[in-house]
Amino acid sequence: MTPPVTLVCFDGSTASRRGLDVAQTLLASTDLVVLSVWQSVANRLAEAGSLGAMAVVAHESADQAAEEEARAAAARGAAIAHAGGGHAQARVEEADEFVWKAVLKVADEVDAASIVIGSRGRSPLKGALLGSVSREVSHTRHDRCWS
């Protein structure tokens, strides 16, 4: 029987590292998928409601840098999990729309029994204005999300 899968959202931040540590400690019998999500410049501007998305020129290098950063973060998170004795694979996903939707898409694809996502600790006002990946994921998948 294969062990259940835990999806760990990891961007290299202190909050995501804390989430990875919690997953390794409390969900040690699961396989970890360490996910890092990236967005193109155009999608980030569109998500923020900026009309500047139409004015972005030569954003390919910024997009490439964002993808490379996500790949490095996912690999770093998986390496941390391996060093702690866990079984983990790195996964990178581009968010075509909202980051939280990409997280849920991957959770469905890997049939995640649980989702671990760190919270940046924004104030309720900032979270409401800027959006919150952890809030959206936990509200949508409250049955299996650890935030």
C-alpha cells in the first residue's frame, strides 16, 4: 500500500520552512510533494488588477527568472525533507491565474491527503486587499489544509 501524499507549499520563506518542518514531524508517514508555484509578470499584474499588464514588454527574462527561482525553491525544500529522513519530490507549477488555484490543481493531481501551507502573517486588512493564498486554499479545502 502506498503512503498518503502531503502537498507542502514551499517558497523558501520562513513560514514555508516552518510548514515543511511541521509536515515532517506530524505527517512523517506520508510522502511529501514540495510545491513551488510561479507566475508570469503578465499574470501577476492581472491578478493585482493592474492595467499595466498590457504594457509589459520583454518580460520573458523576468518570467524565466521567476521559474528558475521556483525550481530552486522546490529543490531546496525537497533536499531539506530528504536530509530529515523523509521521502519528497520537488514540483514546480506555473499559475495561469491565481496561485491558490494552482495549489489546488496540483493537490488534486497528486491526490494529496493533506496540504501544508505557511501563512505570511499579513494583517487581516492586507490579506483582504492583497489576497491570501493560505486563506483561499484553507477555505476551499478546509478538510485537508494545515495553514
